[in-house]
Amino acid sequence: MNLRSYRQSRDLTLAQAAAELGMDGKNPARTLQRIELGEVRWDAEIVERIVAWSNGSVTLEDLHRARLKYLLHIKAEKAALEAAE
């Protein structure tokens, strides 16, 4: 299950989920959103917290798929821009 689907299945906002995960920093909700969308590389610590928090419903493989989807989308956009030049 992907992270966003799991969070939504629990009716949690990004801010609520980030708080449950113990995320801190300037904008933990945005950081979690970026992880959901695959926009950022995550470290092992947050992966372990997400897997434990979701009781295994969200796996490393799920997070990896989100990251690959994002990277492939960016690569396609870049290729389209280069082709238009």
C-alpha cells in the first residue's frame, strides 16, 4: 500500500501523520508529502518509522515504487523539453 493511501485510510492529515511519525523541522507535513510523492530520497530511519507506524502496510518497496514513479516522470518531462528545443 502506498503511504498516501495508508494515511488517508486512517483519515489523517499530513500534519497529523508527520506528528505521529515524530517528524520535525521547518515543515514536517510538507516533508511527508514529498516522501509520499517520491520527490525526496528518504533515509533508513524514516523508512523504519513508516513501516513500524503502518504495521507493515507500507513497505520499503512501496516507498521505492513512489520514488521511481517520480523519477520516471521527471525524466519524461526533461526529454519532452529537450525535444521541443
